[in-house]
Amino acid sequence: MTTDDERDEIEREAHAEADATASDSDDAELSEHAEAVSDEDVSDEDGPTAWQGEALDPSVWSSAEESEEAANDAELLEGDDSGEAVASESAVLEELVAIAATSYPLPEPAIAEPREPSRAEALISGWASRMPALALPVPVEAIVLTTLVTIAFLAFVLIEPTPRWVALLGAILAALGTDGVLRNARREVFGMGADTTPFMFLPALFALGAPVFIEYNVEGFWVIPAAVIAGLAFGGTVIAEVASVREDEPLRVPARFYAAAATYFVVFALFSLAYAFDLGLAASVIAVALIGVLLAVELLRDDQIDALETIVLSGVIGVIAGEARWVLQYMPIDGYLAGLTLLLLFYFTTGVAHAYVTRQLDRTVAAEYGGVALVGVLLVIGVRVIGVA
């Protein structure tokens, strides 16, 4: 009889022998698998004619190739089946979209039916087609400014007693309004730092002198249309200033012509009013000189080369105008004839200075301006001698 300990010892030994036998069999299988893999690699490198030194049957190799081609064909068939499935899904989606569009159609945009233009529209369109395109759109700000200044003109000539401060208020409004119109209409120029001051002198002096000139020369009901015409002329002056800002403005030439004409009108009106107000000699000389300086800037700023040169020449012109007013004090001429004489002198000096600024001054140009001024002075002398004025 064996004891329990002996029996346990025998069982442990039996288990150990079984484990050793199993591990040996596993090692043998692994070695055989490794040899088989190495033989396959050799067969792949050496080709179908070598297998551990023994020749292989070609039929075995060809059957392997046929099985591989069959596998590839099966994969292609599976790809075709998947493509057909995708195509079928796309067809189903398109059909669903078509059904949805049929069930819930989108509203078609309403197309207005063409109508026959009215007679007035046809007339206006025909007239506009025969007219050239407006090269300078009128700024809305200029229209508003013209309306306000026209109201100031009417208030000045209609209210009795005449409020003198209305003329001064209109001049300030004209100057500030012109600055706003220029900066809004030509932002690309004045936004870069250009100064609007030279463009403000003519509108401001126009608004100051026009209503006073109307009051002294027009009576009765005619002051109303005269004030309205003066207001429209002021609006044209503002638009002319806008149209002459850039060198390539399409309406620069007619705008400068209009501005020059307005300048000469303001010069004549203010120089004549210097006599109508019965100012003292000193006050009258200073007023004429200051007006000459400011309006000379308006004429000389056109095509200027040097701004300082323009200011100096304008000052010289103003001094000449003031001295002429002092000389006329001792001559038998006053009123509008004296204003016309000062205007002729202003025309000659500014014309010669402008030709100098633009580098076009020669004897011919000087003779042209001098001839016009001389004819005007002779006309004034003749009128004075005859006694018409």
C-alpha cells in the first residue's frame, strides 16, 4: 500500500512527462513550419523549376496561376456589383428629387409684361437720346446749397427794412456750403490733403454782392425774379467750381469760362458798391484791394504752377486795384463808370498775370489784353464826355 504522498508524487511525475512530450511535439511542428516557409521562398526566387533540388511539374505552376486569375476575376465582379449598386442608389435619389419637385413645385418668378410707353415718356426718351450724356452729374448738395442761398437772396430784397446781416449770413453759408460740396463731390482730390480755400472766394463774394447789387438797381416786383436768377447763377458758380477741380474734368473749359464771367460780374458789382456806400477813401481803397486779391486768386489758380507765386501775384493785383481806386478819387468819374474802369484794370492785370503763371506771356498776349482794356477806357471817357452817365 502506498501512502497519499507517494501517490501525489507519482501523479506529478506523470504530468511533467506529459508536458515535456507536448513541448517537444510543438517544437517539432514549429521547425517543420519554418522549413516549409523557407522552401516556399526558395521556390518563389528560383522559379517553378526548382524545389529543394527537385524539378516541379509545370502543370502545378499553371494551375496556381489559373487559381490566382480566377480570384482576380472574382474581385472585379464584386467591384462591378458595387458600382452597379452605387448607380442604382443614385438613380433612386434622382427619382426621389423629381418626385419632391413635382409634389412641391417652386414658384416661378413673375415676369412683367412689356407695356407701351406713354407719349410723354416717348418724347422725353427721344429727346434724351439725341442729347449728349451729362458729363458732370449735379451734386445733390449743390442743389440744396443753391436753394438756401436763393432763399437768403429773397429775404434780403423782400424784407423791409433790409436786414444787412442776411447778406453776411448768406456769404458765410455760401463759403461753408461750397467747401462741403467740393469735399463730397471730389473726395479723391480733397481727401488727399488738397485745400478748398481758393474755391470758396468766388461763391462767398457772389453771395455777398449779388443781393446788394439787386437792391440798389432793381425796384418793385422785379426784385423777385432778379433774386431767383441770381440764386440760379450762384448754383452755376458752385457747379463750375466742382467741374474745374481736376485737370481732366470733361467740362473744365466751359466751367472755367463761366467762373471767369462770374468773377468779372462780382468785381464790377462790388467795385461799384464801394462808391454807392459812400465809404471814406481809406475804407474804399482797402475794400477794393481786398476784393481784388481774393478774386485774383480765383482767376490765377487755373493752371497754376506754384501756389506761392499765385498768392504773390494776387497781392500785387490787389495793390494795383487799391491804388487805382485812390487815383480815381481825384478824377471826375464815380459810380458805375468808376466801377467799370476798375474792372478793365482788373481784367488787364489778371490776364497778364495768368499768362505769366501759365508761361504763355509774350508781346502778343500783352497787346491783346492791353488793347481790350484801352478800348474800354476810351469808351468810359467818351460816355463821361457826352454826359450819358
